Amino acid sequence: MQELYPLFGIVTVLNTPFKTDNTIDFNALRINVNEAIKAGVAGFLVPAMASEVYKLSESERIKMVEVVLDEVQNKVPVIAGAGETDLTKSKRLLKSYSDLGCKNVLFQIPYENDDQFKAHFLQLSEIDTDMIMLQDWSASGYGLPDDLICELFNNVPAFRCLKVETVPAGIKYSRILSLTEGRLNVSGGWAVTQMIEGLTRGVHAFMPTGMNWIYCKIYKLWKEGKETEATKLFQQILPVLAFSNQHLDISIHFFKRLLNRQGIYPTDRVRDPILPFDEVHQQIAGQLIERVIEIENELKNRFVL
């Protein structure tokens, strides 16, 4: 019987910091990692969609993982994202991550049909890994078939975690947890807007971007049996989620600006192509960012996480 992978809490997805010359600011990345650890995160996922992953070169992706591993020093798990439509490129990335000593990886595989998906998954799983997390993503639908997920889970020992980002997410959380008897670790990604629902359904971990002090406190309160307090705190950030979750590009713009305002990233630079962030966006974001900082400062002053 497979054991549940010990991934519980907030696993933050790191935005990629860029300098004014559009190169990666690895010192800023280190600062972000340290701030997230102080907040109490349970792990890191890098690079992924919020990292603008498809605008990064292979060497940039590998260097990001190397820097995060070096900064984390085994305090929490680091999951290296191998999201790629090209199988050969995915294999190269996985081999490079393995050479760095990072054996926790995320697979993001395009789905055409079950046979194609399984063949792609199984080829990638042949590379030396300790833990495979599978990205189950669909912006408008149910995502991967339950039977396919369960078949891979039962036949590939390293497949221990599922990152669910489907519409709706809640029903899928419950179905997968039931079908795998809770042995497959289930994380909520883009659907972190349903965090309270996810906690109610027994989801193990959540993968947001930014606001680590707030998310970690919500999770901690819930696990302490303080559901009402956790819900009230979550409700304070609903305007932020309503704004930032309009589109992935809006989220990237917003959280880069938050990190810049917090003094963690020297710039809020993003790479093109990306949706514009106009004056109205900037005005609303500025107000919401000040609210986030106010809430997080209050938490830092009142609670020990």
C-alpha cells in the first residue's frame, strides 16, 4: 500500500523576479524563499504557471530550482516543475533536476486521450524521482478522468500527489480522496479561492502565490479546530482573490506588485507576452495591496505561526 506523501499546509508557488534588463534576479528569489519560510510554508513549487514558466529558458528553470534548493536547505520540500508539452524537453528537465538532487517533481502533461496521456506519464516516470505530483488542470472543465488518475496512482509508486485545478474543484477533491481512500495527497491550486471548501472536504495542501502569512494562518487555525476564525480571516482576502483570479496574467501582475511593495522584489517586471495591466487595474491593485500588508502586519504582531 502506498503511503501518503507528507505534504500538508501551504506550498507556495514562486513568482519569477526580473531585473530591469529582463534577466532573473536570483538574490530577490532567495529573499522571497526566506520570507515564505518565516511565514510557515510547507514547501515550494518552482517553476510553475505563476512563475511565467513558458517564458523561461531551460537553463533559467534549472537555475531557479538550484537556487531555491540551496536557500531551503531541506527545511521543507521543493517540487520542481517539469511542465512542458514536448516529451523530450520534459525528460531533459527532469534529468537536470535529478542531477541537482531534486527528486520531487511536477508533471504537467497535455491530455488528448487516456492512452496518449499514460504513455507520456510512464515515460517521464522512468526518470529517477522520489515523488511525482501530477497537475490536473482545466480552466473550464472537470480535468483528467478519475479512472485514469486512480490507475496511475495504483501502478506508479512515485505518484503520490495530485494538484487539482479544475472547474468545479470541490467535487473532484472529494471523489479522488474517496477513490484513493485518502492515500493520494490532494492539493488545491488555482482553485484556492475555494480554500475553506477544500479544508472542509479534507484537502491536504494548497498552492497559492503570495500572501503566505495569511494563508498559513488560515490553515493553522482550521487545523486547531478554530474554523470560525479561519473563515473570518479568509473572508478578509476575498476581494483580493476576486480581483487577482480574473486571469493568470492579472494574478502575476498583482503578486509581482505586492512583492515589490513589500520590498522583496526590487521591480514588478513581467515578461511579454502578457495581458496589459492598465491604470484602473493599478489603482484597484494598489488599494488591495495596502490591505494585504495591513492584515499581514497585524498577524505578525499578534500571532506566532
